[in-house]
Amino acid sequence: MDITDNTTDISTVESLRYKFGTIKAATNDFSDNNKLGEGGFGSVYKGYLQNGQVIAVKRLSNDSRQGEIEFKNEVMLVAKLQHRNLVRFLGFSLEGTERLLIYEFILNGSLDHYIFDPTKSVLLDWNTRKRIIKGVARGLLYLHEDSRLRIIHRDLKASNVLLDEEMNPKIADFGMARLFKHQETEGCTNRIVGTYGYMPPEYILNGQFSVKSDVFSFGVLLLEIITGQKNQYFKIKGRSEFLLSYAWNSWRYETATNMIDPVLMVESGSLQEIMRTIHIGLLCTQNDIVERPTMASVVHMFNIPSLTLQIPSEPAFFIPSSSIETNDFVNYYQIFSQSSVNDVTISTLVAR
Ligand SMILES: Nc1ncnc2c1ncn2[C@@H]1O[C@H](COP(=O)(O)OP(=O)(O)OP(=O)(O)O)[C@@H](O)[C@H]1O
């Protein structure tokens, strides 16, 4: 579907247009002091509008491989989506080669800055992490089923979950989302967009994506939030492990309590919730797409703690310990050690 055909949408989008000069002034000419960070498509700046509103501006780099259509997709999609667990899109600027996306400023930045940081992770106790997990699940469910459009995020990860002043989560970065009408839930692409470690095998190998790709990424995120470990090769007790293999082995051998981030200092009552969350994470990361639950089921599982959960089957990328340090392991390691790809062709990936 070519969304630019819709004239109503175009006028909606035009009403969100900001002058480049306004944003330039708001960000102090994109000064380094205002820079919040840098992603795959360019830098993000904090800005202050004249009406006092604080904004975050994504300035797409000139050499960004994101084309005009992708830029417009982001504008169109984000403008239509409103949910308390999504970052609010305020507008855009498109002048010459300059492309800017303007969002509400989210005070506490991204989740990865907390869960993977030994000092800051203590700020997220179990109740806060639980609230973040449930909020992300609701935001994703909205994208998949509740909004008028069916959106597959395709790049859900800890750095795309922002935290507001009360540590409520807001999903960011819809630039790579694809627009689907209801019923058209699956697609195939020859371009990979996303971040290794969060992408399911069917997407990496065949370019096949669906709402279940986001479910996979959500499962990885759950396990990261509980362990405080990134889904990549890491050393634990002198052994090389990947998060999914580690989680699966721990689950099978009933040692899953060992994988809980020590800073969570499990209080009585919460251990059961944490174990259930690991269980849900394993269901979401199953190799078999059909076996992975929908986000509606996941939200249901969180809302009804008495609901019996299915036994998970082996996760994708499960690496038996015999493969560790062998060629298989090296190949997986090469894939996972790339943090963000944003836009590579499958042929590039296979060639690696
Ligand atoms: N609306 C916002 N409010 C506050 N901080 C933000 C906002 N949007 C982005 N940031 C910050 O800017 C930084 C860069 O964001 P960006 O989305 O470009 O990068 P990323 O998610 O790390 O990478 P990628 O492009 O691969 O998604 C992040 O660290 C994030 O904390």
C-alpha cells in the first residue's frame, strides 16, 4: 500500500511541519551540549521551543540510507499513533537535505542506560521493572492490534524504550516500522532492518517478518531486564554463553534463580513473578514462530497470574555447549557482536 496516496494523511502530516529555523534555534544550532546521543540514522538533540515545551529532535544524517519514503512512513505512522506507552510524535521538518523528527522529550532517557549499568541498575527494583515490562507489552499490543493500523516495530530493544519521570516506559523509534492493513500481518523483505540479538532467525535468514518478530524481540528484552545482561556473548562463571542459551539451560536444569540480576535482591513474593516472567520470555523467544504467543496472550499472561503457561520449547539460537568455541559459535558470535545494522541486505549478512 502506498500511504502517500492518501490526501487526508498528507494534510495531517503537513499540519505537523516545523520550520527548520525554529528547531535550529530550539537546539542551540544542534550544539554538542544539546546532544542526547547518536543512533543508526543520525543524532538526537534536546531542544526548547519558545512555548516552553521540551523536545527531542532526531536529525537524520545526510548520508543516512533512510530514503524519503521511509522518512515519510515514519512521519505518517507516528503521527497517527497515540498511546501512553509510546513516545509522542510532535512533528517534523523537511527542508533541503535536512530531515528532522520531533518528539516529546522523555526525562530519564533509555532503558539500556539503566539495566546494563552496574551503578544505575539499582534504581530499577523489581516493581519498577515489572511496570516497565507490562507497559512495553501494552504499547506493543497497541501497535499490533489496537491501533487503526497494524504496525510491526521491527527494532524493539532496550535503547528504544524510554523512561519518563516516573519510570513509565515509552516505546520509541518507529522509523523502521512497516504499515499493514489488518489481515496483512506478514511480509518478506530483502533488506534487514533491526538490531542483531533482537532479531528472530526467520528474519535474519529469510527476511520474513510478522508480529511474531516483535514478540521475539520482546522476549529477548524481558530476559535482559531480568538478568541485566545483553543478548550477546558474555562470560559467566568462566564460561562463554549467549543469553538465550543461558536462559534455556538454566530453565531446564531448574537453576533459573541464578540468572536473576543480583541487584534485584529478590523479596519474598517477587521470586514467583520473576520466574514467571522468565517463563514468558522463553515462550516469546521460541524457535517455532507459531509457538510464540501473540502480544494479546502475553498481556493476558501478565494480567492473570493464575493462568497456566505452556512449557516452552527450545529458543532460537540455542547453542548446545558442545558448539561453544567451535565454528558454529564463532558464526553466532559474529552476528551478535554487531550491535545495530539498521539497513543491510541479506546477501551482506550471509556473506559474513
Ligand atoms: N524522545 C526522547 N527523549 C529523550 N531522549 C531521547 C529521545 N529519543 C532518543 N533519546 C536518546 O537519544 C539517544 C539516541 O537515540 P536513537 O534512537 O537515535 O538511538 P538508538 O536507539 O541507540 O539507536 P538506533 O538508531 O539503532 O535505534 C538514545 O540514547 C536516547 O536515550
